[in-house]
Amino acid sequence: MTMPSTSRTRSQQWFERSQQSLVEGVNSPSRGAAVFSPGPVFLERGRGSHVWDADGNEYIDCMMSFGALIQGHAHPKLVEVVSQTMAQGSHFAAATSAEVEAAERLRRMVPSAEVVRFTNSGSEATMLALRLARAHTGRTKFLKFEGHYHGWYDPYLLNAHSHAPEKLGPPENPARMPDSKGIPAAIFDDVVLAPWNDVAALERVMKQYGRELAAVITEPIMANMGCILPRDGYLKQLQSLAQQYGALLILDEVVTGFRYAPGGCQEYYGIQPDISTFGKALGAGFPVGAVAGPRSILDRMRWSEDMVLHYGTFNGHRLTMKVVAANLDLLSVDGAYQKLHAVGNVAISGLREVFRRRKLNAIVQGFGPMFQIYFTDRNAIHDYRDYCTYVDTHLYSRFVHRLLERGIYMTPSNGLHWIISTAHSEKDVAVLIEAADLACTDLR
Ligand SMILES: Cc1ncc(COP(=O)(O)O)c(C=O)c1O
């Protein structure tokens, strides 16, 4: 049975009040009125796969903190670890056994991780990865792909947002569109932009710039235009092209890490990055990131006059490190990933069936623990340009707002994705499918 959420009075009152103290009433535009109409739902508590808002309405959470909550809300083991650790002191900014134990577990799960450096967010991890790559290669330029988001560090903020198709320019020479004001134009002189999922295009770009590149950075699954899968063999070809030109491959697994397999997408697709970045699911709801790779690269951070500098009061935060270790232990239990995939696949096939029955042109793209719905006439969305050209993001937003009224919590932004955590059950999926079916009534 779906759970219709009736009143939003308290959320609206909080939203009015929040405008006095916070810009747009929130701490990131993706949480406010730019996405939620007429304003955001204020969430007050969560347990397992469910959340409750300020008006007491209950929802099944399918956004899961943009994917951070791989164990759902308030997992009993993590609550216990946090309470015990907190009672002993949350952080010392000193060497601790907690950070060693967290790093050991990460190394066990991710074969390319010879050594690890923890940061406080995915953005910090990708910043550090680029600095390491530049120091290691002695080169300055790097290649990023259209529509990929790697956090809010200046040089990554080129063509990370979607735009009207007529603004994109030709794929062989994409129009360069900064995502933020306040970034000196010269920063982007070092950024080479290429379309993703297109080997021929990448070969052309590498031929021109490959020898100047410190790194090629990519998401393994494009997770900031919904959920766009790499074409068969694409990531392997990308890896070998980077290698051929002496550019490091930075695999940004901030979204995909610890989600598809113990070793993330690099395990799933059989690729060996030079540097990997993690975040989100690593911390099961606590703010953390990580850079992992071989000693030959990460050892450049060792103290010396020539070191790559990476400081941070909160690096290896003790409380967070305890959560990371406990989270990775939970994910290492037999069957954890099978369950994530099985529940996700039931949701995906159920939603596909709803759209088929309702005769709506919609596809569900992805597999297992992460997927996205696109209202489109196409059979698949393969890249940024497909997303900008063929996806009806307004219809998606309407659909999700209807789901919010029926007890399903999700962001109406089509650029994000549906997340299955270990807390979700097939019962939750059945509720989602029923709500989705009702939300489709007279949708167009
Ligand atoms: C692929 C990718 N990399 C990096 C980041 C930045 O992570 P954070 O938001 O923790 O700074 C994100 C955030 O959504 C992301 O999707």
C-alpha cells in the first residue's frame, strides 16, 4: 500500500524560516526550490529504507542521500559504533588505529588500492587526484568528458550541467560552458573536453592532445546525467588510450564505489585505473572521500620539499573511520551485493512494466543498485548529447512530484539516480511500483 503524504504545512513553514538564514533556504541548490516545487520536503528522521518529514509523513527513500546511505538510515551496527566511538572522543587529528583499520578494509576490497589517503568529501578526493597526476607526470592539461561531474573544484566545472542542444556545438569541437561564475577563464585553458562513450572521438582528441595530458578523468557509469552505461569495451579502450599517451587514468568512483561490487566498477568492468577516487557509499552517511592507487603515485605526498601537499584537520576523522570500517565489514558479508542487485533489478523490471502497461515512452536505464528513468522516445541514452536532446526532464520532475505525494522520496532532478540500499526490500519495491503506476495516470 502506498502512503499518501497529505500535509506539507510544517515543511513550508520551515522553508519560509530557512530563507532568513540560508541562501535559498538550503545548503546546496540541488536541495531547494530550483528542483522541488513549491519547496523542499524537510526531512526529520530516517530508519532503514524509510524517512519521515516535518509533518509526520512517511516515505520510502529512493534517493538515499545522493547514494551515500548504502546501509539505509540508522543501521543498528553503525548506530552502535558511532555511540561507542563518540563516548571515547570523535577526533584527535592524530594517528589512530581507526584510520589504519579503515584503510586495510578498503585495500582488501579494491585491488588497485595499494595505499589510501582519506579526505572529507568526494570533491576533495578528485582535487587531490588531479594534483597527484600533475605532479607524477609533470604535465598540466587533463581531459574531462562532457556531462561528467567530479565535484566543485574549479577546473572540473566545464560542461558538467546539461544545456539546450543548440548550445552544445559540434561533438568534435564542443562549446565550452563553465558551470560557475568566479572561476578565472585561464583555469580552463588546461582542460581538454571530449564526448564520452565514443572511441573514435577519443582517439582523435588523444592524437591531438594525448602527450600533453597529465590525466584522463572519467566516471565509469555516467551518474550525473542520470545513469548512462559505458558501451561494451569502452572503458578498456579508454584505459589503453590513456596508457598509450602516458596520461594517468583517474577513475572517479565517488558514486559507483562500493555499490556495484566490493571493488566498485573497476572490478565490475575489469579495468585497472592509475588513481581511483571514492566517497558517498564509503561513509554510509558520514562525510568522507578517498584517493587510492599505487605507492609510486601516492607516495608523492610523503613529506619533502617536492611533495604534493594534502593537509586537512578532519582527514581520517576518527568517528568516520570507525563507520567506514564497520560499513565495509557489512558490505563484505556474503550475499550483500547479490541482494543489492536482486532488489534493484526487481525495481527496474517493475517500473519498465508500468511504463509499458501505461503506454508511456519511458525507459529505465541501469542495473542493480542504481538506475534512472528517462521519458524519451529513444531506446537508450548513451551520452550527454542524448540526454540534452532527447530526455523530457520536465515530465520526469512532474512524475517524481506525484511520487512524493504518494510516499516515495526522490529528487525530481533527472540528472540524479535511484538508489537501492541494503535496507530496501522487495516489499518496498512493491510499494514503489504501485505508486509509480498511480503517478502515471494522465501524466502527459
Ligand atoms: C562522480 C562524482 N564525483 C565527485 C563528486 C563530489 O563528491 P562530494 O559531493 O562528496 O564532494 C560527486 C558528487 O556528486 C560525483 O557524483
